Amino acid sequence: MAKENKIEGLVRDLIEPIILSSGLELVDIDYGRGPQGMILRLVIDKPEGVRIDDCEEISRLAGDILDANDPISGPYNLEVSSPGINRPLKKMEDFDRFAGQKVFIETCEPIDGRRRFKGLLMGMTNGVISVSADKTVFEIPYENVSRARLNII
């Protein structure tokens, strides 16, 4: 999977413990340029789904921690949201957790002449993701995944 940049790693180290202690999961962190300047996006989830109250609480807690530790120089906007129906798959555990679901996976290097796979996630064994697509089961090494998400709609 794509590597986090330095700022995303620092933010993860600071923020993930408070998200976990709130009964939530930190799905993704993205720090980059948006139309109105720099944006730090935190994507959170929990089994029963994320409510607006969850996003507000994490935004407040994360904002306080980030202000106190100042891992980002310069101004930025903090956004906290749910992953949505087509949730990104980032961690190795996600590929077992969501086995049986429809997925879209894009690879860094082609496998059997293709880089995009839409199909049924079969799970993961020894760092290799199995996806059934077009009547074929493809074996995709986790380190070759550039992005992956559920493909519900």
C-alpha cells in the first residue's frame, strides 16, 4: 500500500490513541492541498456506523492535541468524516474483515496484464489478497496495492 507521508505518520501517532479510546477506528489520514489551502482529513469508523456526534467529538479532541503538539507548520483545515459506503481498505486486517464484499483494487504493477480489479474479496493469506473477478481468482500481493476500497455502489 502507498506509504504515509511524514506528517500523516506524526498525526497518526498523536491521534490514533484518542480515537481508539473513543471506541472508534482511524481508517485513513490524508494531508494535502485543497481548493482553500492545506487540509488534514481524518476518516473514522465503528461497526454500527459513525454519527455526526462522533465526528464532532473527534474533531474537538484531535484539534486540541494537534494544537498542543503542533506537528504541522502553517495553517490547515481539519476535517473528520466517516468512510462512506465505499470504505477504503488500508490495513492488512481489512482484507479479511471485509471478505465476501465487492471491492475495487488498483495495483502499482500489473498482474496478468491488468492493474484494476473489481470483484469479490475472498480474503488474505500470507500477505496475498485473493479477489474473484471475471470468473478468475487473482492473487494480489498487499505491497502491490496502490489503493483499495469496497465497491458497494
